[in-house]
Amino acid sequence: MPKKKEIKKKKKKTKKKVQEETAIQEIVNHYFYSKGLTLEQIKGDAKKKKIIYSRFTRPAKQLLILAGSVKKAKSAIDKVAGWAKSRDLDYAIETVFKKWLELDKLKPKEIVKKPYYQGNPMVWSETKRKWYVIDGYGDWLEFAAKESDIEWRKTK
């Protein structure tokens, strides 16, 4: 018959393991949230075997050890996700390891907006302090409309 002390030790070990697993699950789920998935989508895709959930547990555990806490691991995933999405790159939990030393320097790519008027690109002349519209033939025409008519488009 086992002693009471042995039984208590076994219970403590299993309880600690359960807490560790939930931290790992939290990190893996946060990674999928940063990809734009909901918990229901993650569960559904795991059942359909589109996502092999166990493939992400080892890197999540390594990230937890590297970061030291779940909160730091999540913020690292967020930084890498923002950086990668702004550059149209795919990323994984392993990408956080690769970018770990430069996490402080990682910033999303700046969005550049360029001016257009009626579908034609515009140029600002510093010397003449005027806007010019470049028509389809390459001619520079002086912009005479209101500045509110300028359309600013995002360019990649």
C-alpha cells in the first residue's frame, strides 16, 4: 500500500504538468489568433486535420522557455506578426526564434501613400512649390483644382 507522501508527490507533478500545457496551448492559440483564426476555426481545422496542432507545441514550449513568461512570448509573436504581415511574408513560431535578437528593432513597414488626380499620378515641385499632374503621355500639367480633390493611394 503506497504511503500518503508518495501520493501527494504524484498529484503535485501532474498538476504542474497541466499548468505547463495550458501555457503552451495559450501560446499556440495566440499564434493562430495572430494569423486571423478563431478558436472554433482552430478546433474545426484540427479535427479535419488541416492543422496538426501537435506540430506547434514543441516550438511553443521552446518559446516559453526563451521568453520566460507567456506574456513576453505573446508580445514577441505580435511583433513578428506585425513585421511579417506588413511585408506580405508568412511566419511561424520558429520565426520568433530567428528574429529574437532583433525584436526591439522590428517595425512594420511604413505605408507609403502617393497622390493621384483623376487616376493620373502627381508630383510636388519644391522649387516652384506647386503640384503637377502627369498625364498619360508623360506631360507635366500644372494642378489647378482644390487640394481636397487629390486622391491618396497606398502603394506597395
